[in-house]
Amino acid sequence: MIRVMAFIGNLEGFSSPSLQSQVFEEIILLSKYIKQIFLVTDSVNSPYLDVPTNIKVVKLPALKIPKVYGATKIIFHCLTPLLYVKDIDVLYVRTFSPPELSAIWAAKRLSGMPSVLVLPGTRLFGSPSEARGKERFYRFFLRRALDACDRVVLYSRLMLPEIMLYHSRLDVSKVVYIHNAVNVRRFSPEGEVSARLASLKDGRKCVLYVGRVNEKKGVRDLLRAFAIVSSKLRDCMLAVAGSGDRKYVDGLVREINRAGLGGSVYFLGPVPNREMPALLRAADVIAYATREGEGIPRALLEGMACGRPVVATEVAGIPEAVIDGVTGFVVKPRDVAAFADRLYILLTDDSLRRDMGLRARRYVEAEFNYDVIIPKIAAVLRKVVSGVR
């Protein structure tokens, strides 16, 4: 069996509301197929994490001086694989953060160490035509990591054209497609329902968005679509779970109040991952109005695993999960009227909403299930180590 070095920003377990908790879960499940995993992290925020014995946590030092912090992070990430070069067979990186990307590049150049890079989204540091300053710096590492790694994992074939915008000379022969995935036992239709959201609902139908609260994620588009729905269907509400820039959120709140929707739209803030299944079960429809830069968002898959239909936008790999008219509805980005129309259909047709939710659950079980996906990731890592194309 092989030995792997993986990376995670913050080791917090399921108490975290961020993607770090999902990465942590994936690494734990992957460890069943791996001899040993060295898990490199910037910080350990809980000393009581239940980590399998074959996972060794490697905490990096941190010099938190603002002007040098980013540079020292890159240096520490580059050095760590080299310090463990005799103990590991392959790097596994599932982010496009510059420190982790630099580790791939340095490890290949200085030791020939193989690596697998997962690109979870298509918006890699901003629009290709608008790169400047910091974004150009980030792409310097991205291009070199893409050239240095032995495999590039994308969640969907629909992502490749956008990835090629950032590196048109990418060797596509090393691209493999493995879906994003969820734990279908934790995320299931049966189980506890969020008392907090149930109380806010008070018998109303609930549309739920989970993710970052910003313009790129289409949150303003979602609010405007909901306003249209609310004008025709009073017995409904919208809940937004996630964090965002305070000024942006305050602007949304002002817009909501001007529209007279103060009693129908609720910002829940960040929700710990351990509470997410109960939150999703309390919703009736999952909404995702993102404008750009996606892979196959895990929030959608988690909602579908809980038996909830989805209304989403046709961005990157989303249509591969949300099959239009089957597991939910897909509309063009920024088409507020179409988004509102599909929300209205699902909120007013109980039978359709239930049937789509059941189909969504079955589809996730078959195609986006950790039990299916984790062995595929392990197989790619083994092939890279053995030199098999």
C-alpha cells in the first residue's frame, strides 16, 4: 500500500462551517485504502479530533507577520514534502491555493515526487481576461503545478474548457474525471431536522441556499428571484446559510427591507458541518444561483442526498448533477425570471417536489457517493506511484 501526503488549511473536524470539514472527512475515508497519510496543516483548532492511527498530522510553523506570512507559508509548504521524501510516495492536493500548488512544483523539481492535483472549481483566481497583480502571482503557481503534477482531477468534463482558459497548453492526457462526493449515510432524508430552521419556517415552504454570500455566487439574483416568487406565493421563506463580506450582506438586507421581505428572508450565518444534514432536511428546495467558477458544488450534492430537489444555474459541472426536469431544474446564470419560475413550480407542486427529491437521492447514491468515489481516488494515487498512465 502507498504512503500519501495531503494538505488541509485548518484541522477543525465537523465543528467547522467551511470546506475544511469536508476535506477532513474525505481524508479519513481515504485512509482506509492507504498505508499512511501525512496530513499537513496550518493549524489544529481542536485537540480532540478522532483521527485514524495511520494519519499523522504535520503542523506547519507560522510566522504571522502580515508582509511575510504568505511567503513563509509557501516556503514551509515547499520544504515539508522534501523533509518527508523518504516516507511518502505521492502528494495529494485538492485545492488551488498557492502554497499547496508550490509544494507540487518544488517536490517535482527537487525530488521527482509524483502528485495528483484536484481542481474543485473553474474560477481560478478571477477572470482570465482581467488578471492583474495578485491574480497573476497566483496563476504563476497554478500553471507550474498543472505542468508538474502527474494527474489533474476534474469533477466533470464540463469543467475542462474553462480550465483550458487558464492554461491552454495543459496536457489533457493527464486529466481524469472523478465526481465530487458526499457521505450518503450522514446526509440522508431520514434523521433529525433543524429546530432552528423549523421554527423560522412556522409551516411555510422553505428555499435554502448554502455557500459563500457574494455576487459571484449569485446571492442577489437568488433574492430577486425569491421576491418574484413571494409576490405570488406568500406562504414561503428563504434561508441563506454561509458567510460573506459585511458590507455586501448589509446591502442585501437593505434591498430585502425595501422589498418588504424582512419577515421572509433569513441570514443564518455560517453553519457547522455537523449541523448541515439537519438543516438541509428542514428545507423544501435547495437553490444555487451561482454565476461562475464552479465544479460540482458539494452543497448541492448534500441537499440532493437529503432528498431535496435543486434549482441551480448552468455553470461548469452543475448540469451533470442537477439533471434538468429529473433531479431539479437548471437555468442560465443571471436569468432571474427563469429561476423564479422553477422555484415557484417546485414550491407549489408537492408531488413533483417529492418525486424529484427521491430521484435526486438515488442519483447521488449511485454517482456521487463516497463509497463509489473514494476507491477511484485511491486507484489514481496508486497508478501515479506505479507509473501507470
